[in-house]
Amino acid sequence: MVSKWKELRLDEVTELIIDCPHSTPKWTDEGIVVLRSNNIKNGRLDVSSPSYTDLDGYEKRVKRAVPQAGDLVLTREAPMGEVCQIPEGLKCCLGQRMVLIRVKEEIIDSKYLLYTLQSPYLQYQISWNEGTGTTVSNIRIPNIKAFQIPTPLIPEQKAIAHILGTLDDKIELNRQMNETLEAMTQALFKSWFVDFDPVIDNALLAGKAIPDELAERAELRQAQLDSGKAKTNSEINDLFPSEFEFTEELGWIPKGWASKKLGELLNIKYGKDHKKLEQGSIPVYGSGGLMRSVDKSLYNGESILIPRKGTLSNLMYVDEEFWTVDTMFYSIPKQEKTVKYLFQCLSLFDLASMNVGSAVPSMTTRVLNDLNIVIPSNNALYEFDRLATDFFNHTNALTKQNSCLAKLRDTLLPKLMSGELRIADAEKLVADI
């Protein structure tokens, strides 16, 4: 990358570049957060599933420097080159294979450096050993100190960081909205088809007997109704019965509903390898998620993608043309308006515990086809599909918007770092979003 900005070594623009202790922390169930490589991805720190150590473990790991807000953390192997910024209010220490970086604020803006380290120019420096011209599996501290950093004046740095940060903030807001929409879908499904709230409401109103297994839920539901914390919807409740019946497969279920095997509801098919990945616009899914693209589809329409090997719990819902590789099953519904419902049903199962593999976790169609599923009346099923479709459509729209925002950010990043794109022009692009 040819840059119009002056370049300085990383150790010239920083106060600290400190390697983490080369030891495993003492793990505890609670205490002080230990940052690990799996907490850092795409320039962000995610401590929604934190690891902890105690005070003694913390003090041992911060002898050389105490991480503070604004510091950067860079992973130096497995994976290499991921970076994040420590937020305000987080007391933490570093796990293994990480480097703490603290900037000289009079020379470089911390957030600007965060984006610089994610740029192709710096990622190239991270991934290649300049002395040998070969790729490396980890990066040494001397190499990190020697990184060449494009260093415009502080006002330009802050403007660049603001432009890219605006895009990232919008992506994060959309991601949080998607989490909320997914939680709303799950809450609706659980209320109707796991806790059977509308059936219990109808039974309470009609004075019908409620099975002992559901008595605790009925008492809670009655208390919620009496206090006004829960309300009934007569139009919804009319879609549900007011009694329960016992089944050998699933225990007590609403009267008139059915117990079926998953194989009666979905035709589960094997994915296929494709020799021409990245030669089209059709998305390709594997057990780890979205992979690449191809020029034709394996199936077009609503489907549940179920891992055959790898992370067995990584279910995916799709409603588009797609291709799946052989580590993934895809499914074809045998009844209309069932896919979103069955996706939620499958999410209740601990598929990882059904592993039939030895070295690699594996799933079979026999195991999947034999799963027992409760099927409600068509009226209740279709109403859930209608409401869930609204949630899914909104989620898909936000996901697609995030894809466009990420592409724009990734396009602007190297151009801003090199000075190829005027900051004012980039600000106009972002302002129009």
C-alpha cells in the first residue's frame, strides 16, 4: 500500500507493548474477567460468555501492566491478528497468546490504531515474516514493535476513526436488534408450545382439570393474570384447546394435538461438495456457518440446515437459494408453514449430546428422523408462522444491511488508511446511510 501519510513504527507511537504471561490462568466460576482469544473478533470485544480468575490470579497477570480503558489487545496466535479495545469500566487481565498495547495519545488515537491494525496493510505485516517471506503461525514481539503504522495528524486520525466507528456502531445496533427479535420469537414459541400458556388460560377459565405436571405453571399463570402481569388475547386463545391429553411419547400435550417423528415432517438430505466455490452469488453453508458462494443452488426455499459433522448445535434457518457442503444436512418440509416452528422445536434439543462420532462429532439421519415433535392444530401453527415471519423478515433485512455496511467499511478502511480517499468524501458516504 502506498500511503500519503507518514509511517512510524508501532513502538514509536505507543507507551507499552507487553506480552501476556506465558502461563494458564487459575480459572474460577466468578471473579475478575480474563480476556481470551475467543472473546475478540472483527475488532470487537465480546464478554457475554466470560472466563474468570480470582484476585490472586489477577495480580499475577498484571505485574507488568494493568489493562485500562482505551488499551488495545492483539492476539498473537490461534487466531493471529484479532484486535479489540478495552471499554470503560471493565476490570480485566489477559489470557495467553495476547499482547497489550497502550498508545501515546499525543501521537496516535487509540481507536484509529484499532482500525489500522485491522487494515489489509497491517494484516499483511501480521501474517508474514518479513525476514523469511513466509507465512507464520504466531507473531513475535519484536515483529509487532516494528509494524509500520500510517500516521496522519491527530485530527485526521480522529475523523477516520469516527467514520469507520459510525459504520461499526450501526452494525452493532442491528446485531442487537436481531438478538431482540430472535428472543421475541423464542419467547412466543415457548409460551405457546412449551409452557402451553393459552391452553392453561382456557382451562382455568373453563374450570377444566390441569395435569399435576403442569400445576406449577398453572399457578404461576393464574398469579400473573390476577396481578395484570399477563393478559389473555381471546383471538389467540380461540386457536388453542382448553384440555390436555397424555401421550406415551411426549407426556401431557394439548388435546387434539399430535405427536410425530421429525422424519414425518422433514425430508432430511445430505449436502454436497462443490468444486467451484467462490464462482457465483449463491451462498454456501457448512457446519460452521456461511462459507463462500457458487453459481447454482442445491435447494431454493425455506429450510433448516443441521450440522452433520462439527458443531452439531449450530442450526440455521434459511429462506433463499443455497448450497450446503457435505458437513451439513438440509431439509425439505413435507407440510406448509412448518419450517419456522420446527426450527424452534429443534433448538430445544441438545443435539450435541446425540453425537455418534468418535474423533469428530457426527449426526445421522436416523437419529434426527426419530426425534419426537408435538404438532399443534393448523390454526395455531399458521398463526405462529405468520407472526414469526414478521420477525424473520425484519431480521433478514437487518442482516443484509449489515452485510452491505461491512462491505462499505472494508472498502473504506484501506482507502482512508492510505489517504487515497478524501476524508470529506468518506464522511458524505456515511452521512447518507
